[in-house]
Amino acid sequence: MIKLQLLLRDRARDRSDDPALCALLEAHGMHVTACGMATISAETSLAQAENLFGPIPNVRSGFASDIPSTPELAIPADLQHAVSLITIAPRHATPGQPT
């Protein structure tokens, strides 16, 4: 699974919009894993990600393997009103933890 981060356009948004936005994401094959005030975390299969965004570079175990060269992914037209950026999530690790 590819881990995605979506930066929301309106950080002061009404949280009651979450179900409609999550439904749009699900329609694109993204499974929402967390929903915050400014971001949404989601995951999707590699095949679905490539179908939606094109080739997915620099991914290891579902996370961005080279964060500086991981490109922004294209935002589907029906999400542009709510989403300003989609990227592949980096793997977060604490010092001393294997990546």
C-alpha cells in the first residue's frame, strides 16, 4: 500500500464536510486512515495510485524513499476545491529506530 498525505486547502474548514470529502477520496480508491484539521492521511494500492497519478517513483515499503525528490502528485479535478497538495508520506522514525 502507498501511504499518502493530503494537505487541505482550507485549514479553518468545517469538520462536518469530512464525510463528503472522505467519500470522494474513497471513490478514487484511497482509504482514509486519519483526518485532521489541515491534513488527511490515506493509503491506496500501488496499482490504484499509478492509475490515478501515473508512475510512482521513489517508494519503498509504501513510503517515500527519497523525500527531496518525491514529486507532488496530480490532484484529481473533483478534489481541487478541498486539497492543495498530495504527496507520498515519508517514513517517520525515532533516532536509533531502523527504517
